[in-house]
Amino acid sequence: MLNLPTYRSRLASILAIIMLTFVVTATSPAQTLKVLHNFGVTPGDGNVTSSPLLKDATGNLYGMTSSGGAHDFGTVYRLSPTSTGDFTETILYSFKGGSGDGALPQGPLFRDSAGNLFGVTEAGGINATVCTASTPGCGIIFKLTPKTTGSWTETVLHRFTGTDGGNSFAGLVQDSKGNFFGATSVGGSKGLGTVYKLSLTSTGWKETVIHSFTGSPDGEQPLMFLTALTLDSLGNIYGSTYGGGSSTVLAGIVFKLSPQTTGAWTEKILYTFQGGADGSQPLTGVILDKSGNVYGTTLKGGTHVGSGDVFELTAANGYAKTILHDFNFFTDPAKELPHGLFFDASGNLFGTTEYALYKLTPGSSGLNDTALWVWDTSIDPQDGNTVYSPAIVDAQGNFWGTTLWGGQAGELTGGVAWELIP
């Protein structure tokens, strides 16, 4: 089971070793990467970007940092375009931590039609033994409401107790009825994580656990790191777990939760990873295409020195698994350790690894990855490093995203918001 308190430090150590050992070469010099904001440089700014970007109709970008801000427990920020083509940052909220507020916000924000922002924090709120983040507390679900004065008001919609989940790295997704769904990495009946529903009732918001993970043959730790669950048009929920399953190495599963007329939910395990050539440890959830096929990545495993892979589960064939691309650190332009996938409006498939933004294109044997941009600190450390979250792409084909660390603040802190222009 992933030890959450040491996750960041272990990840930082591994990343530092990799960066000192190998040199990554950018393969698309025709592209232009523009850094929109460097985090963690000025006092009171957010530090360590912990969400993908969210773009509104007027071009504002929203996101979160897991530390920094007025109290060093993280921020929600907005980047607003200016007439000169630059972006100005406004911190909409600084988390206070403690029992009354959240700390360490994680995952994508959700923005409703009124402009309210919804999200989760990994820590803060109620303490419980099962919740083991580096900062006390099991985390909260929050809402930020814009005021006519330009300031924003936070409302805590739910405080996780540990029993009903805790330490969430996943954002919220909303169904057609206005219910939110999310996942927690710990808590539930076995302490191994939950999927929950948050509904607005006559007495306020109510959280209900719709599935508690049990380890084997079920999964455990649905981290969905910096991503969210996926809903289809029938209200079914899709996701992955970092560990658990029926394999001897507990390499994780892909699951589907279906609502029943009784109000209960039924889980179907779509695939159990074996930890070898088929992949291991899916970290960042799954996405669906228009035919209901499921796409995702594994952080490890595969046939090339455990570099991870991209897979598809075909709905019309009982969710049979196909490996679309098997990464190879030594030969792939995007290197290894794939994370979030996303489609553009035309259905082209893109993704991020810790090193690169890439596009998957048909090849002689499966799909090949073409690196659109490679982050290389030996060439330009100001571009940031370590891309966990999926990017977004606009109608003009420009990409927008964040790096977890890097930029002017330093190699293993800070982070940047960026735009990639074709």
C-alpha cells in the first residue's frame, strides 16, 4: 500500500536520480512553449501546482497549488489574460488548514454555470487514524463563490471523517442531476479508499459512500492523481485503483460502478493488471471515447524496463484489453511514466508523461508517440519539470497545462503554468 506521508519525498528522490542520470532531448523545436506564471517565487504565492488548468469562456485559467499562499496550506488561483498577451495571477483563496478548513488542495477544479468553483483537499478538517497525509486531517470538499466586490467566499460542503473516506487526490465530476462524485485514497469500510456521491438536499450537502474498496479481488487506493472519475451518459462511473486486485502483486484494477433502482451501486471489475507486460499501477484514472471504450495508462510495467503503457478496453468486446503503446525510456521521445490522457475535439488522443506532452498516432504496430514538447532542465530549467496532470487543448490547437515543480523557484519546488503554441 502506498505510504502517503512519504509519497512526495520518495517521488522527489526518484525524480532527482533520473534527472542526474539521463539527458532528455526535445524533439519538436518548431513548437513554442510560453511560461504563463512561475509559482513559489514571490512571498504569499502558491507553490507546487496540484491541478490541471481550467479555462473559462473569456480565457481566464484556474488552478490550485498544494502549498504556499497566506498560510502555506495551498491556494486556488486565477490567471487572467492581459492586452499584452501576458497573464496576471490573482489568488482567489488561501487555505487555512486546521479543523475548520482544508489543506493541500488536489485534483482538477469544477466550475458551474454561475462561475462557482468546487474542489477537494487532501488534508485539513477532521483528524482520523486512517488519514495519513503529511498535514493533519482527512480533507474537505469546498465551494468558492465569487462576490461582486471581486473577492471570493469559501464554503465547506463536507469534511471527511476517515470512515467515509479521506486524503483525496481526485477532483469532482458532476452528473446531469447536479450530484458530484469523487474518490478518496483511504477510508471506507476497509480503510482502502472509497468512491462517494455528494448531493444537495433540503438540509444541505450530503456525502454518501457508494463503494468501499476491499483490496483483493477488488482494488485499493483509487488515487486518480490530479484527475477525476469519468461518467458516461447512463450515469455509470469509471476509474482505476493504484493497487489491489486479484493478481499476486496487487497491481491495480479498472472498475465500473453502475447505479441500481434500489439506490445501491454495483461494481464490475473491467480489468485486473498482472504487473508485468500488461502494466502495473494505474495512477491517473481513465477516459472514454464516444463509443464507450475505456482508455488509460499504467505508471509502471510493460515490456520495456517497466516504463508503463497506454491501454484501451473495448466496450463492444467485453472490455477486452489492447496495449496501444508500450513506453521505452531509452527509445521513446516521451520517455516513460505516462499519466493523464485527453482527447481533442477531433478525437485525437494525447497524453503526458513526467517528461513530455505527446500525441499518439497510428504506426505499423499499434500507436506511436510523437513528443510535442519535452521538458529538459539541462536545456531550459525555467520551463518547469514533471508533468502529472492532463493538458487542455483549445479550438486553435494550443495546449495549456502545468508542471508539478520547476521554473524560477527551483527544480523540486514551484511549478509553472504553460501554453504550448503549434
